[in-house]
Amino acid sequence: MNKILHSVISLTVVCATLAFLPTQAQANRCIENRAGIDMGSGSTKIQVTEVNICQKTLGKVLYEDQRPVGFNADLAKSGNNQLSEAAQQKGLSALTEMVNKANAFKPQRITGVATAVFRTASNGQQVIDRFNQQAHVSLKIISQQQEAELGFLSARAALHDNNLNDEDLLVWDIGGGSMQMTTYRQQQGVKTVDIYQGKLASVTLKDFFTGVLQNKDQQADSTPNPIGSLRNTVLRYVNFYARTHVSAQMKQEVQHKRVIGIGGVHGYSISDQVHPVNHTYTLADVQRVSKNNVWKGDTELKGEYRATDVSNLLLVEGYMQALKIPQVTVVKASLIQGILLQ
């Protein structure tokens, strides 16, 4: 009897194990290591993440890095609207080094996007073709609308909250050379996307400041710091720009939706200066810090992006004032999360 019982138990265990194996195999087939690259106007970011391609969700981050590469600053100094050989070499060197590190995690693919500065430069596509060939990646230049929609997808993925509706959110992405605000609404039963595509961004505001207000040589790597008493002038300009360039529909949407800030300006520059509580900062928080930091020179500021840090505060402050944005919730996302899921 004990032998029969033992045999039955053994058979049950074997059957259960066999039943589990296909499920486990299926689960393993759903997981891919993918690498995503966000090549922006002022920095290049990379991330390797476990992606569940069956459920379209992101898992463990295996590797991430970002490097400052001033493509936008280089183009501003160009006399022929082309990215220089020096900038290309610097960009390729940073990209190759990050890709080599990413390859240690054996990603099934390495894909990415290039944004504003490559849309503007007359040799932008040629530069990206060179990067693809020499760094063995697959980058493509995307439109500003594609950038906005990809940013929204990245924010949704990074929030990890399936209970949120797209219509509840407005995603605000600030890069070096462009700014996007993206939200969805129902119009006669049809889901419609609203996108603000702005040209005033981190590097473009800094260049306006140094080139116009301070009359500095644009051929040099100018810094606006300390901004000092010009703070109010910059704020008036940003406020005017936001009020006159953002549509009435977007102005209405932004006041009753949850505003999610993504990208380097929100995620690093503003956050590192304001130190938001529970990942959320208010207009009052930004005002308090900007009033203090405008008097600091580069030697008193920290980090590789200090030339734009203080003007970033004024950029965000001016838009929040003009559009009556009470607070921003920062999500550590760029375009990469969307790239990984596509």
C-alpha cells in the first residue's frame, strides 16, 4: 500500500512539474533584454532593461548611463548649419563607450531615437547614419510629434499604474532644443491627442540669454551665470512666450490634469536643485530656489550641466506662471521607456 501511495505521489509531482514547464518556458520567452538610446540636443542617454514583450511592461533596469554632448551648442556656433567633426567625434566616442558597456548584458536589440538638433542640422541624417554604422546601433530621427507621443508612452510605463487613464495625465517633456506637452481627451467619443510643440527649451533659452541679453560671443561656450538682476527680464520673456505659443485648448487642459514632468530638465536639473517632496514640486518651490540661485556663478554650482541649471529654473517657473500649473510630479523617464516597449 505504501508503495502504491508513493507511486501516486511521485506521479502527481511529475505531472505538476510537466504542467509547470510550458508555463515557465512561455514566461522565459516573454522576457527580453533590450537597450534603448535617447540622443538629445544636449545629452545622450542609454538604458538596458528586462522587457516583458508579452505583457508590454518594463522590468529590472540592468544598466543606464548618460553623457553630456553639446550638439545644440555646437550647431549654434556653426556657420553652415552643420554639426562639426569635433562634435561628431565626441558624440560617437560617448555612444560607443556606453554601447560597449550595454553589450555586457546581451541585449537582443539596441535601438534609439535622435531628436531636435538632428532635425535642424543639414547633416543630421548623415551624422546618425555614421553613428549607426560605427557604433552598431539602430538610431532614427523622429519628428517632434513622434517625440511627444513617445514621451507620453514612457511616462505611462514609468508610473506603473494601470488604474490611470491617459485622459488624466499631461506629460511635460523638456529637452535641450525642444519642449513637448502631451495629453489625450475624448472628443465625440473618439480619443484625441493634443500636443504642444515648443522651440523654447533648455539650451535654446540659455543661448537666448547669453547671446541677446548678455551680448556674449555665441562662438564661445558661454555661460549665463550668474544671472542676477536679469531674472525678472528672463521670466517676463518666458511667460510671454508660453502665453502666446501654447494653444487655448492646452491651457485649459493643463489646469485640471495631473502634470507629469519627464526628461533631464525635470528629472535631474530641477529636481537636484529643488529637492521635491514625494517627487512633486510646486511653483513656490521653484520660485524660492531660483531667487537664490540666480546669484550663483559656475564655481558655486555643481555638475556637468551647470551652464543651464539656473536658466532651467526660470524656464519652468515662467511656464508654470503663464499656464497656471500648480505642481509637477517628476517621473524618472526619458524617451527610452517608450523605445524599449515599441
